[in-house]
Amino acid sequence: MSKYVGPADKPWKTKDWHVSSWNYLEEVTRGFTPPKKVIIHDVTLRDGEQQAGIIYSKDDKVRIAEKLAEAGVQRIETGMPAVSPMDEAAIREIVKRNLGPDIFCFSRCIVDDVKRAADCGVKGVVIEIPVSGHMIEQAYKWPMEKAIDLSIKATAAAKENGLYTVFFTIDGTRAEMSFLLNLVERVATEGHMDAFTLVDTFGVLSPQAASYFTRKVKERLSNKPIEVHFHSDFGMGVANTIMAVLSGAEVIHSTVGGIGERCGNAAMEETAMALLTMYGIDVGINFDKINELSKLVMELSGLEVPPQRPFVGDKAFTVESGIVTGWYRNAYKDNPTTVFPIRPEFVGHAKPEIIMGKKSGVDNIAVWAERLGLKIAEEKKMDILSRIKKRSHDLKRTLSEAEFKEIVDQVSAGK
């Protein structure tokens, strides 16, 4: 289980990671008010599947849920029963498996939807309603009062059916704040709400606004947990989620690999890792499981993990550069976090891979020669390196072991 076990006096540097000590300066952390415990509410099976072109079968959803449980996720949002009989069957099967995490499903602000959720046996329901004036009037074609009325009735029905109720406000960050907060208070008093979700549906919030908004909501709902659901249309999903947590949000909505509607959601692995290493907040994830979890989700989603993706990309710990390979040779064995900010094994990766190409140097040759059992005369290395660079440039790719051996043999033979 990969979790924080380092010294309390130097949380920025452990055997598994080495980030900046500046993150922990009092001048930086002053004003942070994170909760005592932060929970991951995974939405891969619902909002992740809403990414155009992703379709999960019942078996896919069960397999992903099993891996999420292994990774230590505390809550899994399994889908929306109203979408299809297959989705409902998947939700029921996941509930039946008793995997460990609390199982939730998603619901429109419709009483019948809520009853279907309860019938699936889930512990909780996330109930959505639009709250920005333009969405209510233009996208839904409703009068404003209808949104309030539906919210009160649906959340009350959730309570009657024994469901932990999370009130989810669509487009909350583009709503008039006074309307949003008044709606939330009315639902909490006239309907029912166990927790409130601040939703940045279109990813239009800045990190500073995420912090401010979280604090304002907590002032009005001091006795309710605050959950945050942020999209990444401007690439801010992870940053906004972190800022909300530092301002008191207790529950993070995220997806594996950041998949989701349009430009995706806050990526679970990036959010959790940043909180752990840069802020000392352990959200309970088994980080040595995130690589295989990511690969499974991407495979079943018909996607490839971007090679440069933090922590889970195939190239996250791959080195071609001669300079960095020199660092690797000198430091990695005894001090791996001198060369990489995270020890690869901590996030379920194999050891770093040193590859050969246009940007390589004599240290790459030394690493490959040792691995392949080749003896190369010192005076031959620069000629070999020159040919490697030219071959890689001409092919516009890195070289294989066979191509490397061919060049070594040619130079050694004086050809």
C-alpha cells in the first residue's frame, strides 16, 4: 500500500518523493483550512462515461469498480439507472459485490428517478438541478420556481427512501451567488440535503474563485459537508479542486485519467498525489494501484493513456536525454528522487527506461552496453553516438536494441 510514511518534519522529502520545501513555508500555507478528512468520490462510471464515444458494458463497469476499490477510493458513483436497463443492471451488480466503497448513483431532480436509485440498493444519490438563470430559462425552458420546487420534492423523496443525499447544482459557478445560496438553504430546510456539491460544469472557475466560493458556501452551510465537482475546459480542474480542499471542501469528485464530458474532469491520480506530496493531505489512495487502474479504464474506454500523463503515462519515467541519463547513472540507485520527483514504484511503474535517440549521450551508450553485455572501447563511443543521432534523426524516432547493436558492430569493425 503506497501511502505517506515519511517524517513529519520534512513532508516534502521522503523515500518516495521529493517536492519543493517552499510548498510548506508558513508564508505559503497561512490561511489554508483543509478538513480533517478528505474523501474521493469517483465519477468515472458516470461522468467519465459521458465523454463522447465512451460506452461501458455491465462487465466493464464492474471491473472498473473492483479496481477503484483496490485503489482505495471511498465512494463510487456507478451511473444513472434512468439511462438504460444495462446501466441499472450494472449498478445492482456492483452493489451486490459489496466491494467496500460506498456506492452512489446519479439522479435527475425527479422523484421517480430517486425511487429507482433507492431500489438499486445504493447508499446514496447525487441529485442534479440547474441553478444558473440562463440554463434554467434557456436550456431547460423552465420558470425559476420550477427548479426550486423540483429540488425540494426530489431531495425529500431521497430522505424518505433512506438515501444519503448529495445536492448537485448544475452550472453553479455561472449562477448568481445569491440565488444559488438561497436555493441551497431552501432545499436544506424544506427538502433534504446531507451534503452540497459546488459544481463547475463548464470548467470556468479560477483557482482563486474556487477558494472564495468554497468559503462562502461553508459560511452559509456550516453544518453540511461541501463536495466539489470541477471540469477542465480551461485546464483548471485539478488546481481548482485542490484550492477548494484547502478552503474546507471535504469531498472530491474526480475521474481516472481526467476523462469526462467535453474536456474532462479533475484527474483523481493527479489531485490525490498533489494533495499528498505538496500539502501533506493523505486521501487514502493506494498509489501503487493507480497505474493498473488507469490502464484498465483507458482500455475499456477505447482510449490510450497519453504517454506524458503524470504518474501513469508510459513515458512518465522514460529518459532519452544524455544529460538526464548522466544524472540517472550517478544518482538513481541510491537517491531516485534526485532524478525524478516521484519514485516510479510508488505509483505502480517499473523502474525508469533509458532509451536511445537523437538527444542521447555517451551515458545512454554506457547504460545500454551494460544491459546488453557489450564491451565498447572508449575511443569508439563518440563515433557510435554520432551515428545514433543521425539514424534517429533520419528515422524520426528512437532506436531499437537491434539498431544500436548494428551501429556498435559497424564502428567496432571500422566500417
